[in-house]
Amino acid sequence: MKAAYFYEPGVIQVEEVAEPRIGDNEMLIRLVATSICGTDLRIFKHGHFKIPAGERRVLGHEIAGEVVAVGKLIDGYRVGMRVTAPPNIGCGLCEFCRDGYNNMCPHYEAFGISLDGGFQEYMRVPHIALTGGNIFPIPDQLGYEEAALAEPLSCCYNALRSVKTTHEDVVLVIGAGPIGAMHVILNRIAGAKKIIVADIRQNRLDAIKAFGAAATINSAEADLKEAVLAETNGRGADVVITAASVPPLQTQAVELLATHGRVNFFGGLGKGVQVPIDTNRVHYKGLVLTGSTGSTHSDYYKSLMLIADGRAEVGRLISHRFPLTEAKAAFDHALSGEGMKTMIVHD
């Protein structure tokens, strides 16, 4: 079979390798669609602490495929089932796993990070992923490509829960990429009164209007704070989501909040990066600062159902498709910022 291996920053090679062998308590999936995520791009550029120097890894954790082999000790799954999977596999023993937060497990494993992921033709599912509840059947009405996007949508769903958007809220999403678009979709479903999106790329601002943005701000051409105040009659935004990993934006996000506003620092920063926050403003305005990373299995299931029900039209985000043999070109394209979501589709 073919597999695209990450060796070191900037190096991905498609190779012919043996099909994975599974044990009696494991499963094998034939991948049909795997989407390229911002995390994949960061690993491609900078590496990851769970991929030690000298090791190779198949990246890709936004996946959908078909079960082609099931170990004899596994119940509940059958050959031919269409499935998708959240990547983070909790240990099942720590306090976070016990509370249902597999995404916060300090001992986690993850497809596409510590385990070979979706940029290959076949993927082995270890026993810990099966016992951890990481394999989800795809609803009959849902295609593979849309199902693969349940993972990024679930991360945005986690953020939505933290800010508790209501019909009274004006929401500002900073970042008009595919993740920003998913935040727009979810906040629209939550009933936000108005959704504003800011970015420095006009092509993405133009594209994001189709997903429910009522107003857009090109912050390369206009002062972001002045523009937000103009769009909110001087109040500021009730909810701000930073869907861009730019340190100054996190500082500014707090300044853009209305009284009793909430911010979600969605886009993570590099290790050791710190930003100044005006805690006096937090104190006197009664602001709520939140962060979220990954998603729980509950977030994943609910996001999958939103897509299956037709309410979260994430399939429209897919702008470019590449075969597995062109994995490096797919990564280069995703890094360019052209279009929205880049997908690797398997024959």
C-alpha cells in the first residue's frame, strides 16, 4: 500500500509499504478521505514532541473510511462499516478521562501524531482506540468527505460550549480560514444576532460570507478596534473567538469585548509565547476568558449529527482535492492559504 510519511520539518515522502497487520483485538480501516488540518501543517513546519527525531509518522487525523478487517475478539464492528474517528485516545484511568475529557488526558495517544494516521491507504486501529470509544459509525446519509470534517467541527463545538453564544450576542471571529468558517457556522446555528469576521486576506473574507458572516473586516486595511466598534454601535463584541495563532490578537481580543463579554482563545501559540492581558479591563467589565483544545467524544458525536442533519454544511468548505500520491503538493497548497479545506482522497 502507499503511505505518506513525515520524516522531519518540510519532508513528506510517499512510499510503498506493507499493509498493516492487526491483532485479535484490533481493526483495519481503508481510508477514503483525510483532510489536512492546521495541526498537520504545524507539524510539517516545526515537528512535534511526540514524533522524536529519527522517527517517521503518517500524519492525518481528520479521517473517514471503511472497515476491512476486524479481529476475532472485537464485537460491535463488522467489515463494510463506514466509520470515522476522533484522534485523541485517552488512557481511561486519569481524572480527566473519568470525567469524559479524553482531549485533556496527559497520557493521550493520537492518530496522526503518536500513531500513524490517515495519509495512507489502510490504518490500523489499536485496541486502546476501540475500548476508548474512538470509532464512530458514519450516518447513512453522510458522505465520507463530510464525515472527515466532523473532527475540526467538534473542536469548534468545544469552543462554542465555552462561550455559550445566545440569540442576544454579537460574535466576532478573528480568522477567516476553514476553522473560522466552522465557528461562523456553529455560532449561526446557536442563534447569534450578528457574526463579524476579521482577517487580512480578502479572498477568504469574500468566501466566508456564504457561511453566515453578516460583516467582514479586512484588518490589513482598517483598524480592527475601530471597525468592531462601528459594527457594534460602540459596544464591542459579546463573544470573540481567536481562530488565528497570532499573539497580539489575543491581547486585542480582550480589548474588543463588550461588558460581560466572553473570549475563546482557540488558536494556540508556540511554546513559551506569552501575551499581555489587561486584567483591569477583565475585572471592571466582568469579562470571561476561556480556552479550548481538541474535543470530547460528546462534542464529536454532536458535530457529526449536525453535519448529518444538514445544519452544518461543512462539505462546502472543501475547495481542493489531491490523490495520496500528491501528498506533498497537497501540503504545499494548504500552506499557501488559497481556497479553504484541502482534502486527500483515496482511490
